[in-house]
Amino acid sequence: MKKLLLIPIIATFGFGYEGCGVNKKEALTALSQSIYVNIDNQFSKNEEVHQGLIDFFSKSVTNTTSQSSNLTLKNVKFENKNGEVCAVVDKKDVEASAKQTLNYLNGFSIDDLPSEFKAKQKEIKSVLSKIAFTKAILNLDKNEIKKLNNLEKKLKDLANKGAVVFSLNIPYAEIKISSQDKTFTPSDTILLPAGKYSYKITANGYAEKIGEFVVTPGKEINITATLESLKEKKSAEEKSKYFTKATELDISYGYAITTDHNPEWDAQKRIEVRSFKNYGIYKLGFGVLAGTDTHWTAKAMDELELVLSARVQFPELFDTQFNIGSVAFLPYVGVEGGWDVYKYLDNLNQGRAVSADDITTVVRGSLGTTILIHKQFGFNIQYAHDFMEKKDHIISAGIVMDF
């Protein structure tokens, strides 16, 4: 059996290796580069394996190795050449280091790697650099090169994996990950090939949680999730179901401004009372809305709106229920239209002439959410904007009662 190694890019002279720099540190780095230590490198090997007296074949193997750990080189000497510091080591000392490294690798097992992910990745890089160093320096036989190649492949497979750790509020939760047959538990360091994955977290008495994540080689990600109690989720769901079939009364207090600061509609305090009948995701109702820029007296008031309202509410969206614990959230969008009749009624009450010009048309769009604390009681937060004459912007909040 015969084996030939062709190793390019190694800076050698006579019977040694040399690396130079502006100081000893740079010189050692250059020396390391010259013997395939602590650099990114490519090298090829031609292996000739003779079988019997006639048959023989040749194959070329290309390896790319990222090396980040220094090997211990003995008897390194420093010389000054042309204004630089040069580190020099005898080839025999390098070969001795390579043989010592080979003995280490022969006794190394994948099981010897640290369990902690970052430490494991660091050790993998260190061992891969030792393999590359040994294969580059020593004239190994077929069995030795086969053993090192197998170890190198296993280490590279691990180096090309990433890790994910789930941090959950339920220590006994079970985690399922797409394409993986095994069930995982919180705080496990889960090694996975690079790619996109989906997961599902389940635990007795808690609502399941699903999501996605992306694994990057050599990187560890942490997924933090809180599982809700099923009892709380069901309570929120029951509130939503009751509410979406009930009759509702909203009482809100708000504040209105206009972008052009129209003195008739700007800086208005408002009280809004609306009644709705809920039909699942739809709701229809009417309201009486009053406003003043000073005090809540009949004389000081300058707005009295009668409106019809329609809303679309979302107890859930894409099979996702909106809740925090047992508190249910029902976002909605809506539109309401009607008339501000305050000026008309005031003129009529004062015995002045009245006309249709005393009635202001109101058409508003709205966006808000109902927050249910109890199935018959909650709060409402809303933003509304008028598209007709008033063009006011109103922020309001208040209580919601349903029966």
C-alpha cells in the first residue's frame, strides 16, 4: 500500500517553517498560517491505493476547514530579518507536535464534546483544526486517514447545525418540532440542521402554542413563550360568545379636535351613549352624542348628535382569540352617520327662525376595541373621524354593559 500527499501553500525553507511580522505575535500568526493552524485553508490530497499487483485507483479529496485554535508548537525560535521579527520552527518539532496531536485524536470521541452549545462549537473548531494539521503534516496510512475522515465528517455535521432552546413558564410542557420524531422539553439544547421549522407546545391544563423559527449553522436561538391556562382562555372565550349575542350599552367620555382648529368643533369634551344589538361579528345600533367646550349645561352645550352605527368586530382572527388571561379583547371597525341637531333645537327653543341649514350632517369612521372583564361588563376604547363638515378627530373611552 502506498500513499502520496501533495500539500500546497506551505511556506517552508530547508528543514523548517517560518513566519514573519512586526512583532512576535504577528510572527507566530504567520508561522501558524504556514502550517495550516488558525487560518481558513483549502488543501487537496491525492490518495493512491493499490489493491494486489494490478488494480489501483486514485481519488481527490478537497477539504475546507475553518481553524480557530492554536496548536502547541515546541522549540519556536525568533530571529530579526529585514526589520521584522520571524518565528522559526524545525520540521521535526512540527512533526512531533502532529504525532502528539494524532495520539489525541485517536483517543477522541464525539461523546467527549461539551454539552453546552457554544462550548461544543468552540471545541469542534479546535478538533477540526487538529485534524487538518495532522493530515497536512503527517504521512498517514489508509486506516489512519479513513478514521480521521470519519471523525472530521461527524464534526462538520455538528458544526453545520444550530441550536434552539425553549424557555417556558411550564417546566413539564412537551415540544414537537417539524421533521423531528422526538418530543423535547423546556431548557433542552436542541441541535437541528439549518432550515426553517415549525413547533407546537402542549401541556395539560394549558392552551397549546404554535410558531416558527429559523436555524442558522453555529448559532443558538432562544424562544421564550408563556402558556395560558385553558381555564382562563375558556373564560375569555365564554365572555366573547355571550357578548356577541347580547344587547349592549356603551357610555363613553371623549375629546375632539379639528386639524383646522375650527372653533365650532375644536377642543370639545364629549359624552357618548350608544346602544347596540350584537349579531356575531356584526353589530347595529343608535346613539346620542353630546359635546361642549366649556361646561355640561344646556346653555353651554353646542353639540347634540343623533346617529345610527354599524360595526364589524373580531372575537378571533385566523383562528386566534384575542385575550390576556381571562380578559377578552374584541377589536372592531365601524361607521356611523346621523345629524347634529343642537343648533336647530336651540333656535327653536329660543323662538328664532329655523331651517335645514341648522342641522349638520355627521358621517364618521371608527376603530376601537371592547375589553371584557366580565361577560356583562367591560371597557371600550375608540378613535373616530368625521368625513363631512366637522372633520373632527375623537378619542373616547368608557364602560360597556351587555344584557
